[in-house]
Amino acid sequence: MPEGPSIVILREEVAEFEGKIIDRAEGSAKLDIARLIGQSVRSFRSWGKHFLIELDDVSLRIHLLLFGSYRINERKDSTPRLSLGFANGELNFYGCSVQFIEGPLEEAYEWSADVMSDAWDNRAALKKLRARPRLLACDALLDQTLFSGSGNIIKNEVLFRTRIHPLSLIGELPAAKLRELAREVRNYSFDFLQWKREGKLKANWLAHTKTTCPRCRIPFVKAKSLGRSKRRSFFCERCQKRYGDSDQVSVEAPETEQ
């Protein structure tokens, strides 16, 4: 599933179509797609994992889900969920969710929760975290109401950076550690963006999909379905401290060298 920084890159890649008129609209999405013909693209925006196309009297929300993809000025063999044609190019989206958003986008989202947005509000994120003391750290970093755009890569890397065990309870984190956690979600997201642009994202992973802790030189633990979110986690039992006593069992098995 693309995370927030990848959607920012998509937004940048399609900038050439901003201000252009939609000449053709088709696809398998169960919407009145013909409504889009003749409308102009006012802007491309993103909120977390949502790619947004603001038009004259409606906006489109595209979520690429787990396996969605897109093509710019080219097509795949399969039928697109949404295809938008312009005078000098086209956008094609596959395996995604497409919905209309009526009314102003400013009213549709809490922009201060988007870790990539200029409107990001760190204090608001901390307030929301403190209100949920029994929330696991691994779930907090995937909660889009707290950190819109943060996904599983960001979760694993930020918890490793901050030396926090994924099964730590948010309410048990020391105040300084909680502030560090919130700060590093945003910091890592922008590192992710830069590395993705450079084609070096995977080369800079320290924990996600890795087998050995680069600090302790011992095998990482790989848990296939940790927390309420049931997403993969990679972490070190030695240098990532577990704060509090959550009910969930910590590990499935150490990840062995391949």
C-alpha cells in the first residue's frame, strides 16, 4: 500500500495536467464518470494515502489500496478503474477505490493530521495520543486519524529509530519519548520522500523486512500480525524498549538470516 510520501510523488508526477480540461473519462468505477467530461483540473492534492483531484464542481478521491497502481501517458493490458484523457495525455488508475467528494476539500479532511502537510500540527497529534493511553505503539503509527500517511514501512522504521517496542502502550511512554515518537513520524516521512525520489528507499531501511538489528547484531523479531492492525513488524527485543504491559504476546519467532 503506497504511503503518504509516495502519494506526494504521484501528485508531483501529474502536475503537467493541472489546469487542463478532461476530454475523456471512462473506467470500471461505479460512478457517473461521464460527469467528469469537460471539467478542468483545479489542483492535485494529497491527504495521507488519498490522492485528490479537485475539479470544477466535484473532487475525486483515489485510494490505491494494497495493490493499486497508476500509469501516466500509457496503459496496462487490464481495464482501468478510472481513465482520464486530456488533449495531450492521459491518467490511468488500476485496482483502486474511486469516490466523489462533494463540497470543498478544505472541509472534507483534517489537514493538520497529514504528516506531509504544511498544516501538520504536532501538538494536536500529541493531544490525541495522550487521550488513548491503552493504544499500542504499532497501532498508533498506522492510525490515519493520528498520522495520516504513515504506513507499515514508516511504522517499523520510526519505532526502530526511537527504540520503542511495537507493543508499548502509548500511555506508558515517558513524555519526552512520546514527543520524540510524534516528531520522528514526520521526520522519517520526509526522509522517505527524499530517498524515494532518489531511488534509494529500500537501501536506507534499517528495520523493515530486515533480518538483523544493525545496532545489536542479533536477529530481528518478525511478527506477521502484530497489534489490532495485524501488520508485519520487524523489531529488536534488546534495543527497542517495551513500555507498559499490554495483553498481546510479543513475538512469533526471531527472523533468521537468509
